[in-house]
Amino acid sequence: MTAHPPGLLAEAFETQRDRLRAVAYRVLGSHADAEDVVQEAWMRLARQDAASIDNLAGWLTTVVGRISLDLLRSRTAHPVTAYEQESAEFVVTPVDGPAPDEQALLADSVGLALLVVLDSLTPGERLAFVLHDMFAVPFQEVGQILGRSADAAKMLASRARRKVRAGDRPAGPGPEHRQVVQAFRAAAVGGDFEALLRVLDPDVKLTVDTADGVVVTLGATRVAAGARMFSGEAARHRPVLLNGIPGHMSWRPDGTPLSVIAFTVVEDRITRIHIVVDPAKLASIQLPAPA
């Protein structure tokens, strides 16, 4: 690669940033981690003799792949706690039909279903599958990142492909799911404790992301007793899908977001409720406009 002044090297990197971010996100399943990986790749490039790089795109893909692989292996060695897993990033789309500029968000929410399946793969399988099947990286290069032969990388990708095809992807919510959520909201607004218990699974789990941390409540009785938190939002909310499951968003009179809530429904009962009220986290979510 021809040597570039720092400014031109930065420009060359920027042309690759979106692709690198997409690679890291598909491997790691986290936008925040993907951003960190891309930033680390830039720092490594800045320290590298650019004249020694024949193929910038390939070099950066290798670096991003290796950093992502290290992160995956670290997760395997030190699994995150349940509440950290509950704090997955939301992709929010309105249920009254996406506007043209929201189609990409809807596609992302479908992609999150695949990420759930990818979580069942080993780090090597996941990297091989993502790089080769999603980004057409040759097995020779994948093998170099993994420290294995091209044939071994091909076998990992093949094994991953079989697992992905056999995986149970979350089905989209049907009308009955939305009816359960509507029944829950009506019972919460009306203060009908018994009606709340009828739509809540006995072992329902409520997770609330607040500015002070994550609060978890277990059991239908305790969740129903605290359901007044839902009633005050009735006048300013709209139904949405959050990562493809039923929910709603609400906002303050000045139009700033107040909360997003996702409901997981299994066999006509709500098994999980995830609420985000943390202003910092709400600001990081791309939300549709108030209804």
C-alpha cells in the first residue's frame, strides 16, 4: 500500500468504517462492542507502517476479526450475568406500518432473531460463519484469523451453518400476542389486580433499566402490585415492536422519550416484561416519532 499522510490514511479508514462496524456487530451482537472494536482497529492502523499493507480492506477485516474473536472467547471464559444479558439493545419499529426510512430498522429487528441463533455457536464457528457466509471473506483469510487451516475454517463454517438452519428462530408476534398486551394495559390502567394476574405468567420476570442500574422483579403477584407504573403513560403512548416483540413507547408532554416497554408472550401469558426508563439508554435507541 502506498504511504499516506495521516489525514489521507484517516480518510481511507473512514471508507471502510461502516463495513467494519457491520462485521463486528454480526460477530459480537452488540453495537457498543462493535464501535469499540472498530476504534481499536483504527488505533492499530495508526501505529502500523501503512506502506507495509498491500490490501487495506483485507488488513482491517483481519484486525477486526481477531479483536472480535478475542472478545467472544473472553465472554465464553467469563459469561455475563443474567441482568446484563437482559439489557440487550432495542430496535424499535411502529406497528402501524413502517415509513420508508424505517425499513432498515425493521430489517435489523429481523437480523436480531439470527443473532439469537448465533449465540449458540462457539466463537470459532460464529466468526467463520459471519465472515464467510455474510461478508464473503475467503476461507484462507478466515483460517489465518482463527490460526487454523482454510479447510478447518471451512468445516467450522459448515458446522455453524447446520446449527443456524436447525435453530429455532423466534416467530413474529401474532394478533393474539398484541391482544394479551392490550389486556395487560387495560388492567393496569383500571387497577384490576385479578385481571393482571390472569395475563401474567406465575413466574413472570420484570426487568427495568433505570439511571441507577437494573431492577429485576420476579413473580406475578409482585409484578401486578407494581403495575401502577404503566397506568400513568396511557395518554401518551403508541404501540411498537421492540426487537420484533409487542411493546409500546411513551413520552412526556414536551415530546422527550419516557420509556419503552417490551412484552414476551407465551401461550396467552406474559412471561417477561422489559422496561427502559434510563434517559441515557433511551437516547441511544433510535425511536419513532410520538404518535
